Amino acid sequence: MVFRKLKGAASTPARYTRGVRRLNSSGIERSRLAWALTQPRLVQTARAEDSCLLCRAGQVNEAALCPVCQTMLSDEESRLAERWMNGVGP
Ligand SMILES: [Zn+2]
């Protein structure tokens, strides 16, 4: 897929590519964190960008959460986050 797209890359608007890759620039809503922790694509993208799922701060851990947000997780959220930190995944 990538290789086939290379030829037409110049005519593909950069805006479209960014729109697909970027998450909400202000982070996700707190109420959606448990859901987000079950979405490998969200977690992995945030981790690759070193950008906390909730507040977009850096120094995120394996669950894509910064040290501050990590301390405010509910029981369910920390259980999901721990699965990422143990390498189990969602
Ligand atoms: Zn954070």
C-alpha cells in the first residue's frame, strides 16, 4: 500500500495525511480514557509522539500517560494501563 502510494504522493494533500495521523491536539476527554486504553492505535500513536493521552504532556509511559495523569487513574483505568506497562496490551 505504501509503495503504491509513493508515485501519487506529490498530488496528495499533506493536510489529509496529517488529519489521519494526528489525534485530537488537546487530548481525549477524561471520560473516554478507559475506552482509549483499549485502542492500540491511539495508545501507540500517542506513545510514538511522546504525548499524553489526556493532557498531551511528554515523558509518557507505555500506556501513553504522563506521570501526572498516571497518578489520577481510577481502578479500572490503572488496570488497563498496567496491561500496557506489563507488555500485555489492551
Ligand atoms: Zn497527562
